[in-house]
Amino acid sequence: MKIGVMGAGQLGRMMALAGTPLAHEFLFYDTSGSPSVGIGEVIIDKTGAQAAAFAERVDRITYEFEHLPVDAAEQVAELKPLHPSARVLSICQDREKEKSLFKELGIPTPRWQIVRSAKELAKAGETLGFPVVAKSCTEGYDGKGQAVLRSAADADQAWNSIGHDRLIVEAFVNFSREVSIIAVRSEAGEIRVYPIAENVHHEGILRYSLAPAPGLSQAVQDDAFCLMKLLLNELDYVGVLALELFETDSGLLANEMAPRVHNSGHWTMDGAVTSQFENHVRAVAGHPLGDTSPRGYSCMVNIIAEHGDLGRLMELPYAKIHLYGKAARPGRKLGHINVLADTYEELLWRVANVAQFLPGAPEFQCSLHKSTPVRAED
């Protein structure tokens, strides 16, 4: 089967690497003009004029990035099966649509309002209670298009810095940690769920994902699965879906979802029986889904801006390195390292050891550090 992938970045790259052993071929469709996938054939089409021609050359279509032209997705969906659907893409591109869907399904979220001016932004902050976070309704990711307001006096600067004509304003949440749940649904409605991961961000960018997330009660895990199942079935979803959640004293709050393989699921490449990338390909191609069970304990460490001392990292037997073939640049995701261990204690010092060879990597701090000392070893 030949699978078309809309988008041509590292997620598409890892998708193709996972699907090739299943004898699938891949064709990439790039609208950015700067593909970085580094493998396979890429059609570069910044105008959308070649969308139909792209669809005619493949059997099924998916996407690796949600910030794509919806009209192009709708066009190809008329010609070939598209998973996830164009409707899903439209919802996930717009935070207002996404939060409205959560509300409709009874999925709890932080309190929020939509504003269309700096004046409305200041008023929303007063209504929700400062501090608040303002986000662009479209296009924002990895901390981009966001601003924190601590008083109404910050409204003008925040509005101008984000530079969009419609923002969503969210009340601050007193949460203990961010977690994410990743699941995959087949065309037949079969659902497989990966262990929940604990995520650690620095300057708006994910730096560490620890799985299975330690200390989660069965009730919290069941709640997360129920929320995911609601979304998968409502959207008649096919493929991998990620849902980011805040864990609070009163339960889980949904932050946002991603209709694709997700950075917080990269640990599955080495830490699960079947990776999120292979399972996404399986779902899109109409195959049975693979086992999502973990292989011990894992932590994904993102490589940001600089590659670091790859020679030393390659000497570590528990560090699995995945590079994206990208040139170094501030803030850019260049690859990731999956760290494997048999216990949480072992995982902590191994991750600390890996981080010391990555320039600019923040100190690894997670919920386990409250009770477990960490040491770095060569």
C-alpha cells in the first residue's frame, strides 16, 4: 500500500520508518516549502494546486501536522480515504472549536473565554481572575502565540505581541503535573491505549516524558481513558490521538488534543511493544492494531537547539538516540533520546546522566524527585 502523508517533518519521517517494515511506501505532501523529512519522495506545493495529483498517486492519506490547509484535506478526502478526517483537522486547528467540543462532551477544562480586542482581553482577565493565559485560537504551538497576564495593565502588550484577531483566555490552573494519554483507534472501532506519560516542559517546549507516569491512581487512569474514548468515538477517529491533561486535586482537566502521533509518545519507539508510529500506520492502512504494553520504564528526552556530545551518549547502553537530520538552530527539535530502565530509581539517574551531555537541557525534575534522590554517573 502507498500511504500519502500531508506534512513532511520528523513525525512523517518516523511514521515512514515504522511503516516500511510492513511493506508500505510513503509519499509526502509539503505546503511549507521547507520539508525536513529527509527520506522518500516529497511533493512541494505551497499553493495547493497539486493536492489532487498527490491523492491520485496514493491509496490512503494521513497527516503528521495539524496546521495544514483544511481545504486541501477536504479535497484529497473526496478522492481517497483520509485518516484522521478533515473534520478532526478543522477542530484541532482552532482552540475555540476544540474547547467547545470538550464542553459538548462534558470533558472538564480550565475556565475560558474568547476575546477579539485588548479591551475584551482585560475584561476577561478580570472575570476569570488574574493571572490568566491568552493564546491565539489558531496556529500556536510549543508555547508560541501565548502570553501570561497578571493584571489588566498587561492586556495591550499581550494583545499586540500575539498578533491575532481572536484569542482564547484561560484561567490559571493549580495543577500538580501535566500528563498525556495517547490512544489509537482502528477503522473497525478497536481502541488501544498507551500508559499515561508525565510531561515536563521548559520555556514552553516539552523536554521530558516519563512513562508510565508514576503514582497515578486507578481512578485517574480510568477517567483519562473515558475522556479519550469519548473523543475517539464522537469523531469516528482513525489513527493516533493525543490528549494533554492537567492533574489537579479535584481531578483531570483537558488542556488540548493533537490529531497525530505526538512528542510525548516518542518513548513508545523503544519502550512499548508497538510504537505509536507503527500503530498509526496500522490504523490508517486498515490493519489490526498492535500491543501497547510498556517494556519496563521509559523517559523521552528531547534534543533541542544543539546535538550535544553524541559520542558520549552513544556509549550509554540504555540510551536510544533518534536524530531527525536537522541543522542546529535555537529552539529547534533536532531529535530525542529514549532512556530505558527496569525501575523508576534506575530511570532517574540514567536520565540525569543523559541530560548532562545535552547543552541547555534543564535539570530533570519530575514527581518522583519528591522522594527519590538522583545521581548522575558516567
